[in-house]
Amino acid sequence: MIGAQLAAAFLLGLAGPAATAAGPVTFNRPEVIKFGARTADLHKTLAPLCARMRTRKIDPPFLDDVKIEQLQIDCDGFQFRGRGRHVEFVIRDGRLVMVWLMVDEDESSAIVRDMIQAYGQPTGRNARYIAFEGGRAAWRHKPAEILFYGADVAKTLERDFR
């Protein structure tokens, strides 16, 4: 009987690292986001996940320390929280450094609540962002979107959260 209960708990997502005392965590960075991934590898990984995908050069770049070029892979139809989304994968000098995941403004309360459950209390809050620096993630108010970022751009981005 105990084995059946454990199996049922696992299937319901109530066991394992994605659970807390309050219940299952409902916010996770998509597994496909691997900071430092090369552009060619991203294209291969994202191709089956995007209904439409386009890569474009960002000129002039908005990132600091761009030595060669800044690219962006625009992905439409990426599934997140049960809906197809527009996602921007930002690449500096051939490596993924940040991702902007667009959501609807009416989802803000639920997403921020779930980010708090996943990452703990915000580390920064201002008119533009609610930051979760430990998870290298932030909620952006306008436009409504989620930012995920890698260690290579953390210092620069986290100044914007103050």
C-alpha cells in the first residue's frame, strides 16, 4: 500500500525536487535554456519547439562587451505554461546569454506568485522589474515578460533591478 501511495505522489508531482512544503512548484526555467550554448546547437534544439524561427543580427548591440556580434533567435509557438509563446534567445559572440519569454499581462499575478514559490522572495523590485537574482530570473512589467539570464551578464543586468 505504501508503495502505491508513493507512486501516486510521484505521478501527481508531489514528490521529488520540484516540491515544497506548500505543494508542487509550478514555475521552472524551460530545460532548453542552456546558457553558454552555441548558436548552431540552439538552432538544432529549438527547431522542433518553434512553429516559426528567425535569427537576426542586433546592430547596434544592446549588450555590453560584444566583440564579434549580437544575434537573436526569435521563436514563435514555444510552449510555456500551456500556451504557445514568443521567445527571444539573445546570443553574444556565439553563446546564449539571456532569454526573454513573452507572456500576457493578465498572467502577471500568477507568474510572480509562482516565481516567489520557486525562487523565494524577490531580491530587487522597481517600476520595471521584480528580480530573483538567485535564480537568475526576473519579471518585467512592460512589456509583460520573463527574463532568464546567465552568469556572463548577471552583474550588468542586476544593476537594472535596483
